[in-house]
Amino acid sequence: MDVADAAIDRLHEKGWSRGRFTNASGQHCLVGAVMYAVPMRKGVSYKPQRAELYEALVRVIPVDYACGTTREQVMRWNDCDARDADDVIEKLKLARELLASEQ
């Protein structure tokens, strides 16, 4: 299972939120779902699989945030512009398709 599919499954299972990676109810924002899909290991914070998906997401979401890392841009979109869980899941699917087309 790829990162986008695992994040989609997590959002279906736990639900979507804004403002926190994971809220008290266990719901995730987009970045939180991606982080859950590719957990960090002790001492390793950079995950190429996450970075690749964030880069694809920035290419498929209507981002007006030209500054910050791709992860920060995705967080801003989730917290400010995403309409609902379906909107977030649709962007994950588009990012997955984009990555598949480039392989």
C-alpha cells in the first residue's frame, strides 16, 4: 500500500480535522494522516515518502502559499481552504495519480 492510500484509509477510519495533526477525538488533518501512514523512527525525522507526497500535493491543490516547505503549504491548505474530508481525500487521490504517472 502506498502512502496516499494509507493516509486515505486513515482519514476514512478516524475522520478529518483542522488545526492539529491528531485531535483529541483521533481525527487527523491531511499532514497528520500522512505522518501516520509513514511513522517516524527514533532519530529519523525525514521521510522521503512523505516529502514525495507533499510535493505532489502542492502540485494538485490550489495553493496560494508560495513560502514555506511543501509540508507547511499542505498544512495551510488543510487548515484554511480545504472544504471537508472528501476534498482532502480527492487531493490525495490526485497526488497518487500524479506520482504514478511519473514513474
